[in-house]
Amino acid sequence: MTFKERYLAGEIEFEGIDDYIADWNESDDLRTLREYLGLNAEEEDVWIDESDEALKALLDRQRG
């Protein structure tokens, strides 16, 4: 499961994104970081252009 899937399901805290980033950096995975995390282009833009907090707020609005 991707970070986004697990976060939206309530399985992990938002800070778990750091572990996913570290795992991606140490892997041979050919996906982009955005794909590895399960983010769409809008979510990636918010994360890069604004902040971790802005991404968290965007994802929190999607939680069930």
C-alpha cells in the first residue's frame, strides 16, 4: 500500500511519510516519489509549493 492509502485508512500518522521517503531513497524503485507515495499531481504541487502541513490538510479532507 502507498503512504496515501495507509494514511487515509488511518493506519499510519502523517509523519510516516518520512519513512516512505527514506525507503524510496534507498530503493531501486523506478516510480517517481509522487507515484511511490500515491499522491496525485495536485497533492504533490501543494506539498512542494506550500508545506507538509498543507499536504496533510488536503489529505485530511479526503479521510473517511
